[in-house]
Amino acid sequence: MDISIVIPLFCEEESLSELSESIVKVMNENKYSYEIIFVDDGSTDKSWDVIESLSAKNSNIKGIKFRRNYGKSAALNCGFQDSQGNIVITMDADLQDSPDEIPELCKMINEQGFHLVSGWKKKRHDPISKTVPTKLFNWATRRMTKIKLHDFNCGLKAYKKDVVKCIEVYGEMHRYIPVIAKWAGFKRIGEKVVKHSERKYGKTKFGIERFVNGFLDLISISFVGKFGKRPMHFFGLWGTLLFIVGFIIAAYLAYAKIALDTYKMTDRPLFYLGLLCMIIGSQLFLTGFIAEMVSRNSSERNTYLIEKKLGIIDNIKIQ
Ligand code: UDP
Ligand code: MG
């Protein structure tokens, strides 16, 4: 199968038939073999009924329904696992992304060898309360992850099959799929300017809290990526440094007290600073130890993705 189109949706009943019609049109025009996987993220409206009737008419249209609303990341992850196409396209269900971009995206993957191509909503049709913070968000993500994308959270993206089968999208990490892909070793990440339309029906499912959550996720994803498997290298370093600073301060104060005997140690503000540094330093160090124990006990402490093997005979067991 050429293409799987994964569409996470939450209460988008009005858009679905229009969306599937326009996708099917593009697929037929280009003679792709395809499947459309609607992942209904616990909609409370008639979305699932619409999906059922669409699927009855066209066997390429498939559906997965969650028991409750788990979030866009979970929906994407589930769709990724069940997809069969050599290229996997994700798009939003709200008609803001255009299926006309799909052939070009596929070309970039097939011919230019990209692992992942992300859409870039260069000309956005969203309220200003969303576009300005998004610029900031993209800038921060670019700086922290060193991935040169203008629009990390575009719903329209294309992936090579290997990518979606190797990565796991959890929590609210759908905003950072290119980052997750990069860590999994898929470094050829491209970008394509895509058309973007206004939301036609319903309203956005993410409120202002998206920016707070997105920012916190950025911090945790960069931390986990760098130190997730070796937390002591972070906490141990800063803990030790802070402790040494505190110790030097305390030693100096003790020396000043004994040798010069000019003042009471506790009269000096520096005393409290030294104390604070030593306490926080040892706390950081201990946090490092605990984090190290946690990661040591994780079943994923030693998982790596193998691309190829040469001349290796698998499964030799030592008797
Ligand atoms: N979505 C989802 N689960 C959720 C929230 C959103 O599957 O809990 C879907 C939603 O139906 C849409 C896509 O994610 O297809 C993007 O959502 P939305 O258009 O509200 O986001 P925005 O365009 O405002 O960033
Ligand atoms: Mg939208």
C-alpha cells in the first residue's frame, strides 16, 4: 500500500465527509493505493456514526474509536501502529489542512529521501492570540532542539513508514514529533509550505493552556532526550558544583571566625547562602541517585533501534 492517512479527531462530525471526499479525490487522481484511518478520540457527537457510514461506502476508509478522550498524541500513536502504507500522512480533521499537498509531500519522501516532511503554515488563518505565541514557541523549539523547522506543530506531516513504527508519541508530545524522530535517528527532516484555511466548523480543541503545557513539554523533552538515560550526569554535576561553592563559603566564614574573630558567623548573610548551597547541592545529588535507580530499573534502559545488521547470526544462546 502506498499511503496511509491518519486523522485524529475529536467532535468533528460536520467536517468528516467533506474531508474524506477531498482526500479520496486526490488519491484517485494520483492512482495511489491508500487507506484513511480515522481515529475518533472519544467524540461525544455523531463523528463515529459518520465514520461508520463513510467506511460502509468505501472500504479504504477505516476507523478506530477510543472509549474516552485521550488526546491527539494518543490518537496519532494508535493510528501509527495500525497503519500499513509505505508513507504515512497525518492531517487534522477540521479542514484546515489541504489534501492537495499530499502528492508533493510523498514526492519529497520518495525522491528526495526525507524521513519526515513537516508542513509549514506560512500564511496562517488563525486568530492573532494563537499566531504570535506560536512564533515564540517555534523559535524556542528551534533553539533547543537544533531542528530547522518553522512550524513544529503543523497537523499535516508525511512520514516514511519506518519512522512511525519506531517512535512513540505520548502525553502531549504531538507538538514535538520531529524532535522524537530526530532522536530515533531519523535526521532527514524537511519542510514544505502548505496551504492553510480557517476552521470551517466547530471550534479549536486546545485553549490558551496549550502554550504553558507546550513550554513545559519542551523542557521535559529536551531533558529526557539528553539526560533521560544518565540523569546523574546532570544532577550530579550541578549538585557537586553547588555543594563545593557552599563548602568554600562555609570554610571561608569558619576561617574568618577562628583566625580573625571579628564577628559572629550567623550575623553574616553569606553564611545563609553557603548553607543554602550545600543543602540544595546535596539534594540535587540525591535526586540524581534516585533518578539513576529509576532509569536502571526501567525495562527500556537498553533499547536501541537497529537499522541494519551484517553477518550477524541472531539468537545464539549461551548454554
Ligand atoms: N484532536 C483530537 N483529540 C483532542 C483534541 C484535538 O484528536 O483531544 C484533533 C482535532 O479533532 C483536530 C486536530 O486534533 O482534528 C487538531 O485540533 P484543533 O484543530 O482543535 O487544533 P488547532 O488547529 O487549533 O491547533
Ligand atoms: Mg485546527
